[in-house]
Amino acid sequence: MIPQQVIEAKRDGLELSSADLEQFLVAYQAEEVAEEQMAAMLMAMYFRGLSPLELATLTDVMLHSGRRLDFTHLPGPCVDKHSTGGVGDKVSLILAPVVAELGAFVPMMSGRALGHTGGTLDKLESMEGFRTRMPLSQFREVVEKVGCAMIGQTPEIAPLDGRLYALRNVTGTVASIPLISASIMSKKLAEGLSGLVLDVKVGEGAFLPDKRDALILAQTMVALGAQRGLPVSALLTAMDRPLGIAVGNGLEVAEALECLRGGGPPELRELTVHLAAEMAAVCGLEADRAVARRRATAALTSGAALQRFARMVEAQGGPRGLDTGAEPCAAAPVCGEAPAERGGVIQRVRPRILGFGLISLGGGRTRRKQAIDPRVGFEILVRPGEAVERGQPLARVHVASNTDLERAREMVREAIVIGSEAPDPPPYPLVLDRVDSSGQGHETSSL
């Protein structure tokens, strides 16, 4: 195989044979294809797309590049959730212990920040000592003991995807339906699950802002799971504004804890409960979603999910006492408010600007393996449709220095659009649609 010939074929829109694509990918994993050649291939895939055969090949090669887990010995179903990425999305931290309280086991394998969106691993690591890397044997032990565990890809699980994931982040090739689909499903198929729920984001802050594209993405991943014997369903959820109030790793951990303690933003609690019910249904734990939602709500309000989360954090090396009021994340050195320059009605809170703003403040990456500052970020104090007065705080900004304070305020002023009338179009409903193995979207009234 001559790598540049394979790249040229894909660049020119030709379908690669399964053998050629597999050989190219295996050679890259073996360091026989250079990083710049794989970057070129990813860009060709981004623009040309993947045929069904190419998508299946990419998924299966990534899946079989490492080991597969087996949880069949556990006395309950194993289920996971994956978000396609958003701004302020800290749902996983709340959801895993809630679903474990419902009786499932949740071996959650998450990712780092990608593009302008946050990453669950970066949030977890803002808690001192929390280990997102551990041998699979220890991961299984935590799942068995606590009911849930949260780690990143290990060298054993879909290692080829791990390399491609990082390369996509720095080459502008994230927002591709086939690349997203293969990346997510190769990891999830390796987890030994009984079911999987996908949280597919829709709106400006999503990688695929248009609902039609998000629906195709959901249907593609559901089909990949069904073809390989894994029950999958997907919820299409709003990302035309940040989820919750906090944007920034440590701030989002604090907000997740607030939710686990019975408070938190209503939208964050509501989405967590919807996803918990969907997870219970897809793995066969509770077919009646209304019943599952009531049980998930009770797990939050009773403090049971908080106690389980605290046990998980301690089991993974993090701080103790989260169920007794301990705050695990350091505060930024400088905190200030960003006031409104005029009165009016909030038209939009633009999540993509805030996501890239967080990167600019040091809370995200512009290159692979870059260290980030978990203390910095934004707390957005207004929502679309709210009336504000001149001088009213729109957000609190948390930054590393006084030099960054005015920069962060300017980011807020750019992200929060104020007009004179109600937003048009109005904000998306929190849950827009659901996709199951039939491949069809279902209106939110069916939820």
C-alpha cells in the first residue's frame, strides 16, 4: 500500500474498498502512516463523507483495535450515555449515579474537550486526585462496588479511535456525521453494554447545529448499534444556549453537585431525569418512562444519588466528603460581573462564543496534551426571553488574572444578544425528538 494513493482516491470521491481502508488504518496504528497523512485522510473524509461500507469498516477497525469488556456476570444490566458535545453539559456527572440508583450498572467511558465543547474527563480531573485513567481491572472493580465509574479511553479500548479523536480536535475535522458516529460507537460497542442512550445536541453550540443533520447522526448511530446487536436510542436535545448556568470545568462540577444535592438549574435536572428514564428503558430495566422519571427524581431529591457519586469519586482517588458539603474544586483568583450595557429582552445566549471564550481564557485546548486551567469560566445569569435592565449582571466571570477580566466581560457581551422584543425564533424545547431502532424521529409528545 502507498498511503498517498489511498488518500488521493478518497480525496477524489472514490469509495475505498474495505481492504484498502482497513490496511491504511492498521498501518497508521502501527506508525507506518504518518500523522500528516492521517490528517489529510481525515480532511478528505470530512469533505467527501463515508459510504455505508467505509463507515462500517472504520467503526469495526477502531472497535477491534483493542479489547472488549464483559459485564455479563453482574446482577443487572449495563447501560451508558454519550453526548455529542455541548457547552455547559455536565449531565454525565449527575446521570451516572442516578441510573445506578435505579438498579443498572453504568461503566461510563467519556472524552475530553473537543473543539468548542467541554469534556467530561476535564471536569472530573478538576477534582484533585480523581483518576480518569486506570487499568480495566480497577475500572471493573469500581463498577461492581459502586454501580458506576467514569474513565477515559484506556490503551486497551479502541486505541485507534483515541488517536484519531485527538487528531480531529486540532485539524478542524470534528463536525462530520460519519466520523462522529464511528468514534462514538466504536468505544461504546467495546464496553459490553446492554443498552446505550445518545444525547444528540441541536443548535448553535452543537457540532451539527441543524436538526436535520442531528437526526441523521442519531439514526446513523442507532443503526450501527442495531447491526451489531446493541439496543440504542437517542434524544435530540437543545444546544442553542448553554445547558445550566456554569461554563467551565470546576464551575460545572460545582453545579453538578448542586443538582445532586437537590438544587441546580431546572433545565439541568429535567434533562438528567429524561435521559435516566431513556437509559432505564433501553436496557430493559423499566419500560415505563414515566415511572423511571419519578424514580430518578426521587434519587436526586433524597440524596441517594449524591451519596453514590461521593463513593465513586472516593473510589477513583478524588476528595472525600462530597455528600457532606465538601467543595472539591479550586476557585479562580479573580471573579467579576459582566453588566448589561443596555436594557431589553435577552434574544440569545450564544454557546459557541462562550465555548471558544473558555479556551481563550485557558480552560480548553488549542493543541494536543495542552494543560488547562479548571478554575476559569462563566456563570450565565440570564436566559433567552428574560427582561434585563441596563447595568444588571448578565454573568459572573472567573479568570486567572485581572488582565483577563475585561476580555471575559467582552466575551459575555458578544455572546448575550439583547433586543427589544421576545426572541424570534423562540428557544428550542429542551428535548426536541427521540430516535429508536426503527430509525424514525418521534415528536416530543411521545416522550
